[in-house]
Amino acid sequence: MEWDLFVSHASEDKEDIVKPLVEELESYGLKVWYDEFELKIGDSLSESIDKGIIHSKNGLIIISKSFLNKNWTDYELKSFIMKETEQCGNILPIWHNVTKADVMNRSLFLADKFALSSDIGIELLAIKILQKIRPDILSSYALKRAFKKACTEEQSEIKEINIKDLDDGKIVHKSLSNYILASSFLISQIFSDVWNLDFKDFIENLAKDWDYNREFFIWNVIANSYLMFIRNNKIPFDDIKKKKNIFNDLVRLSLGDTEPNYLDKDEYNVLMQIYMANYDYIKQFNLYHP
């Protein structure tokens, strides 16, 4: 098994910050190596920690006075410094009730790294960690919603959905720009006969994205590609099944699925060429660079 994050901490900080933060991260679907969840009676501590570090992409270091006073934490820290040096992961420090002077007295390397402070609270700490190592979890709610609908229309594909990736999420933007709202209304109208998601639901999904500009950009590429493919191939206005197939494969394409699921291979290749050409063409005007 591979984990997204290994958590290095002092046991004295477990109840205060470590356990609540791990539980918050896991609620988003992050895979976290944390000794309370991963160690079992009889396990070798050093072997289990080695396994956790080797198979974790990133290391979260909870730096507190208790952490700085322990010697065994050096082993975990040095292991992750080696991984980061080899570009195999990131070290993400959190300062918990310590000052820069406290950290410098123990490690100049850690003192020089940008760190988050536990003062900002568990929820915001989790968001900032996710933004660094798994931004995909905090984005593309409308795309994931459309992907889920496409999968449920074809029973054989349901097993491929990662349900945690399709959670509804939380509203993080209380308002959106007027141009976003106007364009989103147009997008919802373009797909009104192939996707049962109204304008209100669409903008609520955008408001859940920390980087909603990226999803807005992608939806514009999808809409342009959809209209161009229908026009170029003279798809009849009332051929709803065909239009749904085009839409569903575009959504899958935008999420990285490079194989056709609804169109035949030749049609899909043409659709993919249109999508990529629109993506590059729109981006070159510097409106937004995802």
C-alpha cells in the first residue's frame, strides 16, 4: 500500500493536534500513515516506521517542544530529508507552540523551510496540506458530479468510481464574480438536454472549488468542444442519445480518461483532437493558465 502522507510527531501531541488533524485529512479521502492506526500489537516499531516512510509520498512533521526534545524523531526526519533530496517527496512542517529560535536550536534545515502554524486551526491546516499534495481532492466538483452521472448510466462502470473523490465537499467561496455567474448560466443551458444539473447546482459546485477558475476554464473548453463536434458532424438537434455520449466522453476526457466509453474509436479521436486544440487555443490568450 502507498500512503499520501506519513505523520511524524511526539506522542505528547497526539490528542491535542495529531489525531484531530489526521482524522480531518482522512475525511477528505487522504491516505495517511499514522502510528495509532497502522501499528498493531507485536509489530516492530522501527520496521513499521521504515515501511511507512518508504511507501509514503510526503512527510508531515509536527514540530513541538516535545518533538524537539526527543532523539528518535531525528531518524524519521533524516529519512524524509533524504527522500526530498532525491525528489521523492515533500517535507511539510507544522509549528505547534514553538518559535523559530526553538526550531533553529535543533535544525537549521527545518527552520529554513516554510512552515504552517497550528494556530490557524485543524480545518484550515488540512486544506493547506491538501492544496500542496492533493489539490485534485479540493477541485472539479462539477466535473466529478457529471462523471458520476455518466458512470451510473452505464452499470458496468460504477465499480470504477472512487466514492471518496465524489463527496459533496464544503462551500469555500461565499460569492462568485458576475462574469463567472453569467458564463456558468450559458454553460448550464448548453448542456440542459443532456445533463440534469441546474444552474444553482452548477455554481454551488464551483463555489466548493478552492481554485474554481481552473474548473471554469475546463468547462468552457468542454462547452466549445461539444458545440464544435456537433456542428462539424451535423449531429441532429433531437439526437439526445448521441449528444449525451459526446458530453459523457468529454467529461471523462477532462478528468484524464483517454479511452472512449460511449463513442467509437474514430469519433473519440476526433473529439479528443478538438478538445486539446481548444484547450491550447484558449490558454494562449493568457485568460487563465491551469
